[in-house]
Amino acid sequence: MKPSSRRSFLKTSVVLSCGLGAAGLSSPSIAGAVVGAAAEGLNIIGPRKGFSPQIGTLVSMLDWMRNAILQPAQGLTVAQLD
């Protein structure tokens, strides 16, 4: 059996992450927890209620990044975004 290369590991990780993320965020319980996480404080990076410590920290980072991207882009036209 051939040992996995770093590239194949990364490809597999990305595919699994995208699939699990798309399936998990459509769940009402997870979506509610994400909304609750936003109410806890945007600039606080760390574990969130309703998640394991590592996943909660990831959710808080993604929530912060989402705001950091959307806020400056709000109100821009399609031409300005292109």
C-alpha cells in the first residue's frame, strides 16, 4: 500500500470539510448554535457553547472572518466588486 502524500491528504481534508460543512450548517440545531455564537461577541475568539472546544474556536474564527469580509464590501456594486 502506498503511503499518502501531503497533497492527497490535503485534497481529502478539503473535500471532507466542504461536505461536512455543507451538511452540518443546514441542520437547524447547528444553525441555531452559530447564530447564538454571534450573540456571544464577535471579537472573542475561543470555544463557543454548543460545540466542542476546537470546533467552537473554529466557528468563532470563521464568524469573525465573515464579518471582516462582508462589512467592507457592504453596499458595493457588482462592478466595484469585480
